Amino acid sequence: MPYMIYDLVPKTVLNGWTIIGEVVVLLWHTKINDLETYLAQLSRAIEDFLTISAQCAPSILISKAKFHFLLHIPMYIRRFGPAILFSTERFESFNHVFHLTCIHSNRQAPSRDTCNTFASHDIIKHVVTGGFWFDAVQKKWVRAGDAVRQYIAYHLEQRYLLGLNTANAKAAGSVRLPVPANKGKVVTVPWSQTQSHRIYTDPQNTSKLPSSSSSRFVIADSIVATNGDTVAVGGHVILSDEAETLRIGKIIEILAPDSNCMYASHVAIQFLQFLLTVHPTLRVPRMQTITNQEVKSPEQILCAINIQHDCASSQCVETRSIRAHQEREQTNRTMQIVKHKETNMFLLNVHSLHNYDMIAKVIPLNLRLALTVPLVAAGDSKQIRLDAANHVRQKKTGGTTIVSAGAECQLTPAFDRSTGPAVTHSNRSVMRSPKRGVVR
């Protein structure tokens, strides 16, 4: 979100979205390696979020209990482990099921009927997945027969209804081939006409070329990374080199040998490097592409990541029209998207939940330390909260809000409901932001 609204909202609101991204990533950790360091980062992020919320909408802190619950999250994580283990959000999707179990009953004891229904579902799931139960007649533990266990193994729809895994994981290194024109054969090219050959014959290239016995190759559209991510040509990945150092690169070519075109043999990479400082407005690492290109083996492609164009620094204000797609079909409707300037300025999306652990590892130490600096200084935080409390008191009594001299708190917070005059937050008209596409 910050990459889209950086020029449409006040600085305090932008800071709020930035800190929300940090808090969400920390809360959705599934594995904690250093508990004390993690809890320190989480506590700092929560304090920043509450302070910025006090700037934007002071009243929400006392009207929404969830803001207070955040203060207890570090204590719960210390006692029970990652927050996702005791999260109740996934049960929200069962509200409709609970409702149906109450309707389709005699309505004399709806709570008991609901429990019995879900117990029956769990019994069926236990039986068809090969679980054992004690047979009181035979006096031994028994399980369902082979026919029942095989049925659920080959019927994906039934597995889905029972909440079982239905995904068929693709092997790392497998590729998706381009669709042949006119239902013909897939076009192959000789090694001498590939970008990988040009990179390998470059005198400045010192990388070791992956071996292959084939002389002709198929240029594939995408490849499956080591962790199972599917990455298309033009996508960004984290990869390891021969010294097991993590680096970030952009895939520019994927080659599969003609003899076995289902698996890649060469992956051409354009590398990116980190700049020395984080973005001053968006608080994320900045990157730029370098001339260094290498050919890697599929086993070195670890996972996919999200890289955004730095529109804030590049001042991408122009738009262009494209045809809109609906249900995978191109329509006659058009939509406006941002026309990115040809600048070598990119941002690493550290607010991504996917592969957050690998993203944290690839960031240099100096940038990691810069990202842990509090967004609001301790002294400013105290004054902001005092001014926010004063604003809420004055609002309830109908008086005038008093703001201390030198404080950054706005007279009328960005989102606090008030009967006072409207406040203009920027000198540009707020309009619907054009779609800012992902860098490809």
C-alpha cells in the first residue's frame, strides 16, 4: 500500500501504513530463532503503531479494543510461541457453517447440535485418512480398509472438503514451456543464439557454467524454485552462489535442453545490489541493477521475492491506457496504470509475508539495523500521546484542542471524526490512484 499512496495522503498516514506492514510481518512469523531480539522488534513496532494511530485518529485507541490487545501480544508469544499458533482468525470462515448447523436441527439445543456435527466431521476425517480407533467387540485397535484409504487419496474434491492438502507440488527446476503457435512443435534454438551463451562468452564473466550435453534448447516461460515458487522470466529471486552467499537477481532467460525439456539446465540472471541507505519516505531497502550477469543452475534459485519500482524518487506521474482483462479474457474497457520512468531505482518489499525469512537474511546488516530504528523518537512519542489524550478530552467536552508548542501532532487528526472544518492535507487534489504495477 505505501508504494501506491505515497503522494496521496499526509506523512502521518503514510507512516501508519508503513508500520502496519512491519507489524503484520512480525506477527505472522511461523518460526522464531532469537526470541528476545524478535520480541524487542515487535514491541518497538507496536509502540510506533500506537503512537502514529494517536496522531491519525486518537479516539480509535479507546473505542477499539484490538489496539489494546496489541500490548499483550509479546507476552502471549513468549508463553505460547508464534502468534499464528493461537490465532482465531481462521475460524471466522466457519461462521456460515455454525449458522447452518443451528438451522438444520430441532433448535432445542443448538450448541450441542453444532458440537455433534463437527465431531462427526472429525470422525469421518480420522477414518478416511487411515486413523485407528479401538473396537470394543474385537478388543483391539482397527482402521479402515485399503479401499477406503485409496478412495480419499484419488478423489481431490473429497480431500478438499475434508480440509486435506490437494496440491501436487512440482519438482524444483521444472519449467513451463511456451504455447506453440498453431499447435505445432515447441521451437528450439541452438546454444549460440541464447543469452546464456553471450553471458558465458563475455571476457569479464568468471562464473562456472552449468553442464549440459544438449546442443539445442527450449526457452521456457517460468521455473519452479527450490521452495516451490513459480517464477516467470522477468521475475526477481533470491539465489545462492558457489560460496553460499545470498544475492538478489532478475531472471532474464530460462533454458531447458531439447532432450529433457521439462527441467531447466541454465538460468540467466541480472543481479541487483543494495544501496547504502533505506528509502527516506517509505523506509524500505533501495536497490539498483548492475551490469553483472551470470548463468546459474536451477538448484541455486531459492525463492521468489517482490521488487517494486521506486516511483516516489523517480516521480512517475504519467499514466498510460491498457486493455482490462475479465475472467482471463481481454475486454474493450481500458484502465489507467502508471507509466514507469526508465530509472534504475527499485525497492525491496520487506512487508511481504511470503518468504519473509529469506528476505530478512538477504538484507545487509547495516540496513537491517536501520530498519529497526523507532519511527517515532521516545520523547516525541510521549508528547504525541499527551496531545492525543488532550484532543479526545476536549472533543468530548466540546472545547478547543490545545496542542503543545513544537509537537508534531496535527490540530485535527487525519481520520478522527470531528464537526470542525475540513483540513486539506496536501496541495494536490486527492483522486483515485492509478494502478501501480509490479516491476517485471
